[in-house]
Amino acid sequence: MTAHATTEGFSDYRGYRTWYRVIGNLKSGKLPLVVAHGGPGCTHDYVDSFKELADTGRAVIHYDQIGNGKSTHLPDKGGDFWTVDFFLGELDALLAHIGIGDRYALLGQSWGGILSAEHAVRRPAGLKALILANSLASMALWVEGALQLRAGLPADVQNALDRHEAAGTTDHPDYVAATKAFYDRHVCRVLPTPREVARTFAAIDADPTVYHTMNGPNEFHVIGTMRNWTIVDRLHLIEAPTLAFRGFYDEATEACVQPFLDRIPDVEGIVFPNSSHMPHVEEKDDCLAAVGRFVAKYD
């Protein structure tokens, strides 16, 4: 990656601080690309590779959502605090702070795609292109798909998962090991785990407040406040041209993504054949090229 001008700072939202980083020139004339990370409760680290799109002359903005990474941590807050609306407000405040609210592209990965779709159905005038990366239109579809993928794991792994979930001992080393077996197939197939991905996993372990509250103990045992979320019946409201993609081995199964393809008026889809949940890591060059080509159509 070429060296580019880099700016880091904090955006204020309800008295809390959102860390952000801009790589590249916001005044280049190309649409700035905002990257919303997953979780809920991850950090920007594992989606850091999208910064390489700055090599095309496009400014790329990463941020850590409040509760995580370099932003304000609030470990005492509960489910009534950590809501979709809270994070939508944070995103709006960030766009205004950076000064790009009138013209931008938005990429949301996994939970970031939930956030981005919820942002898009409100039809913000400045949203010129939307990328839903490895995301989902309904948590029920996500859980259904996860159970199907889980059924393909070795019997001893499934037994460990079942046993510890029934006992409520999801912090047990055997459960953690069984979880990793799922992740190695359906979250990131690059082994050993890339450093930027490991940094995000370590950050969740250090402060799991948001992840545990909204999602649950892991990607397939969803017992948090988001467990009944859906946007399926509102997808027709999205006006921005949209790219929705997933990996062939993705925990975001075909059924999770299909409502985007069926119901968003202006949409195209891609499946990355050698990826699971992180094509931006697993097939980085192809993934970044696809995103770059898509956004460039709306510069």
C-alpha cells in the first residue's frame, strides 16, 4: 500500500467519543468510503484491509463504534442502552463531524451491514452507494443457517457445544475450542489467524460488553437483544445502489443474503468462492477490486 495522508481523531456523540481514522484525501472528488465494522462489539482492526482502496485515490474512513477499541468503553451499560438507534446516531454524528454527510459510500460488514441497511432504509440524501458485506437481513435466517452449518461439524465438537450451552458454561475451555472449530470453517479460513483478525478477537475478549449484550457468547449461539431483529419487510425502501456479497463457506448463508437480492430495488450480488465470513482477508485482492469497481461507478 502506498503511503497516504492519515488523520485520526474523535467524534463526539452524546458526550462519548468515537475514534476514527481517515486515510487519503477527502477532497479528491471520489466518494469517500466509510467502513462500519461487525460484532456488534468488534473493532476496526479485522476490516483494516479496506484502507488499501485509498491507493485508487479514494478516502477511506474506519471507526471504532462506542463500547469498543479506541472509543469510549461503557462496561456498566445494559441492553436498554446498546440499541440499533444508538449506533445509527453515532454514525450520523461521525458523518457530520468529518463533513461528508452530503456525499459518501458506506460499507458495512456483518453487524456493520445491519447498521448500514438500517441507515439506508432511512434514505439519507448523501448515501450514494451501499455495500452489504457478509451480512444478514434477518437474525432468524442467520440462526437457521448457523444451525445447519453447526450440524456439519464433527460429532464431538457438536456434543461439546450442546453440553456447555445447556449447562451455561460457555466460558469453558472445551466450549471455546469447539467454537474455534466453527470459526475456522465459517468465519475466517486463513490459518493461523491473521494478526488483524486476532486483534479484534482479543479486543472482544477484553471487553465483551456490547457483543454479549446484543449478540451472545459467539456467532452461532445468539441469545442477546438482537435475536429477533429483521429488516426484510423494509428493504424495498433502500434507494442507494447496493452491492451485497458473501463467501461460499460464510456463516452468513445464502438464505441470509437472499432478501437483499430479492427486495432492494437496485442491487447486485457476488459470492467469493474461497472465502467464509471475511473475503477482505481470505480473497483480499478480489474483494477489494470488486468493492473498488462498484463504488467507482458512483463517483
